[in-house]
Amino acid sequence: MALASLDQLQEVLSEARRIGVSVIASGGGAHLGLGNVPDSYDVALSLLGMARIIDHEPADLTVTVEPGVRLVDLQRRLREHGQFLPLDPPSDDRATIGGVLGANAYGPLRHAYGTARDWLIGTRVVHADGSVSKSGGRVVKNVAGYDMHKLYVGSLGTLGVIAESTFKLAPLPQVESTVVISCRSAAHAADLVLGAHDAGLALHAAELLSPPAAHAVAEHSGWCVVARVAGGAAAVERSLREIDTSCAATGARAETRDTPALWGAWSSTFRPRGVAMRVHVMPSVVGEAMSVLDRRFAGAGAMLSATVSLGVLRIVLGGDSELRAASLVQVARDVAGRFDGSLLIEAAPVSVKREIDVFGPLRSDFPTMKRLKDEFDPTRVLSPGRFIGRL
């Protein structure tokens, strides 16, 4: 069912609750694979018709949009004013603002900019009974109170459907450059990134790539770091100079690459599909964890990428991985446990998802999450079963 307005969304959800059917809202479908298998799925709700850029205030660095706006279209509009929304989840051009928020999807820019929660300043949400609530506003400085709008980010549409969202924006960097740094090992690469981070270099993104991923993304052999250096001209110049100095001192080698092409290749390579997972560990053990994962997944066509400063390791498996999905997921879970980390399954066959919770063991805050679901959606109309603990 395709919708084109807030009123239509309210009407459909109100009727769905009245007759007792379940609804899953989606935009471009780029993130529908995330989450557990729904307990029921009666109505597919398309928000692609709600695709207006409602308000853009370049002077205030804010923008308000409907959920069906594609991220690439929004970035194109903002670029005309020298601005951008610092979100770059690995996906194709289908990704919409509503989907990015619902999945809390993020990419390499998280190294410097954080996630959607850090840029979202207001929402209008339609709840399961058709009622509407607002949180935050359209200016960066809002009245004091709880940031309720951030509650919906990453909830996979289980608490409400975001019908309107307002973001603060960032100015486009004056200068940017992307370098590929050849490294001896994963540990060597991780040390370089952490050293650059501690030195305060102007890194907007820095990903450690395993040899197969380095070949796919940068046509490079061996372990490497792909780094996006951006900001003012002086800051970029200083950062590139210090990267060269660090490389010379440790036996690494840096070469410049085309920024849009390389990061576009990264996004395409790490778009969740087939069997895809994220391991979260402490930044200090990323190098060792990457080495172990690379060895354990030998022969599975594994692509590995790590945002070292945050301890986020992405795994995309190729070949016949779907046939061995259950055993491959267990390998990743074992490695995550070895480093006191956690595992999130971003994509996997339905047969695997039916056997396990893709979010892993329940966390200590699960009772609070359950109370919120019971309060916001007591009859389980919205995406029932998709979230943590099959909420």
C-alpha cells in the first residue's frame, strides 16, 4: 500500500489497529533485511510517496524531510548550498531517510561524525493507533527536556512510523583527499589509524581493509587503510604530511585515490546482503580480531572492514555462504566472544534467523525496551517480532 501524506498514514495505522492486522513500513527497501523474522506481516506500507523536502534553512544549517526522501537526493540538494548530512550507510541509491533512521544505519563517516542520533533534532511520529506525537523542533536550540525523537532511531519501526524528521547539517569540507595506506598486517594498520586519531588529524573516515576487501575496494593487495582526510586546506595539508611521516617511520606506503570512486566502491562492497554481520569490540583489539576473522573465514569469500576508532568490524561473506550460514554465524559469534565483543547479524537466510535472535543475547536494558513496546504498541501492530528479543 503506497501512501502520500501524513493523514493517509494516520488513517491506515488506525484502521490496522482496529481490525488487528500487522504493518511493516518501508521506503526503498535497502534495510528490510535487518532484524528478526516478523511474527506476522499483513500489510506492506510504502512511504516512497512521502518524499518532500519540507524545509531547508541554509543559514541555520537545518533541514526537515519526509521519510521517503532518498538520501542521495537530499545530499544532492544540500550540496548546492555547500552542506551535507554526515550519514553514509553502505547501500545503493534506494536508501531513504526513514530507512536510515529506522535501521540506525551508518558508514565510515561515523569515525568523525557519529550516527543519525547525533544529527537528528526533531521528529513527527505516527503511532500504532494513528495518533501523532512531536519531539524536538526545527532549530538546533530547543527547550529543555527528553530527546524522545532519538528513541525511534534504530527501532526498526516497532515503536512508531517517523513521518517527518529534522536534522542539523554540516558544512562541506573546503578540501578533501583520500589515501590508501599499504600495511604489513592488520595490527600495523590498526596502530596507524589509532595513532592518527590520537594526533588529532583531520580524518573524516578511516577503514582497515582485509586483503580481499582491499582488492575489491581499492584494487590493492594486502592489508591496507583507506583514509578520507578533509577540512580546511591547512588542516588537510598538515594531516597528509603527518601521515607520510608516520608511514615512512613504520614501513607503510600511502598513495592518493579518487575520493568519490573509492568510497563508492566501499559502499557497494559492504552493502549488507547474503550473509553480513557486524562485530563490536574494543578499539585496542581491532587489529587482532581482524586477523582472526580473516583466518577463520578463509575460503568463504569474506570481505572485512573495520572502523578502528570505534571497534566496529563489518563482515560480508560471498560464494556459497548462504548454504553454510549457520556455521559461519557461529564462527563470528565465537570470535566476538573471544574478544569480549558482540555480534549483530545484518543479513542472513530466513532459516537461520528463525533459529537465533540476530541481535544476540538479551541486554540488561531489555525490560525497559519491552515496557516501551507495550506502552507504544500494546496490540503489536508495528513490525512485530523484528526488534531485540523479538519485540
